[in-house]
Amino acid sequence: MLYWLLKYIILGPLLRLVFRPQVEELAHVPATGPVILASNHLSFSDSIFTPLIVKRKVTFIAKAEYFTGRGLKGWLTKLFFVGSGTIPVDRSGGRAARAALDTQLQVLRAGGIAGIYPEGTRSPDGRLYRGKTGVARLALESGAPVVPMAMLNSDAIQPTGQIIPNLGRVRIRFGPPLDFSRYAGLAGDRFVERAVTDEIMYELMELSGREYVDTYAQKAKNPPPRQPVPA
């Protein structure tokens, strides 16, 4: 109930008025049935604008820390994520990736839309980074189509670390659904999962127009320490 109140009464009308979303090819999102919505990830606000413009409910997962913050900021953050239908997942343990996958599979088996950022974290510099194969495993185990979605300028609207967004017109573009039924029964095959993931990332690169970097975003954020030069 809170999801729909936020979307249509409390926040949605104001956000539409202020940011005037410009959306291309929204019709690519099926009106019914399970769908995986795979997006590049430029800004915290991606998780705000996506539910705003997709007519159906979109369920994302997020690290559990977003739900345990203290003080007013922590309470507001928790309220937003709970209200937007986001599901907390503990990413600290070895089984965390499987727990996230199982959570999204439940959404898809119920006929819903599972939102996922294949890069695994926000881009540190606006470029598109190598996708993690969880999105492929999700597609192969569920049989759901994957709709690529490109956030085109959300990093300009709300750069990383900036709390109050800049005023501007957010732009979002969708691509045709990707069908991976030809790989049915091959979930767990790492070569197939990498091929599926790379196909999704290629579509995101084409849709977004962003430069692709063949390394993981998390690695780019936390590069290994430089080795001292021998004397």
C-alpha cells in the first residue's frame, strides 16, 4: 500500500513535476508476466526514478545496511526503501549472492518485475562496467525475459555523494526484451552465464551511449594498493 501511496499521491506527482521524466520506448516493458529489468547504475536516484515511470511495481534488492541506519536520516532512508518495495539482503556472508537471487526469483515466480543492476554497484565515473553473472543466472532459472533499461543522465541529476538533486529533466530509455530461452536448462554453466551477461551489457552500452570498461565497478572503486618501486 505504501508503495502506491508514494508513487501516486505523496511523492510521485511532485517528482514528475520537478524532474519531468523523458521516457523512450516504455512499451517494451510487458504489461503482464515476469520481467527482469536490467539497468545501468549511475546514481542513488535510479531507484527513485525507475518505480516512478514504470507502471507496474518494480522490486529491487538493497544491502541490509540501508534499513538499519540511525537518526532521522536512517529513518527516512528505511522509510523510502520499505515504501518503494525494496527488499533487504545481507551481503556480508558467503551465501549472500544466493540469497539475493532467491529473493528475486520469488518476485518473478509471482509474476512480478525484478529490478537489477548487473554492474553490482554504482558506476564510479559514469562509464559502463562489466556485468556480474547474477543477472544471467536469474534469467536462466526463471525463464523471464530481460528488458534492458538505460539511465541516461541521472548522474547529472544527482551525482554520487550529493544529497539534494540538481534540477533537470531525467531521461530514460528502454530496449526490446531479450529472450534467452535458447539456453534453457544451462543455469550454472559459467560460460553460458558469461555470454548472457555480456549480451545484456552490450545492449546497455548501445542504449546508454556510455563507454564500456571490461572490469568490475567495485574493483575500479577499490583499486589494489600500488606496489613500492624498488630502489
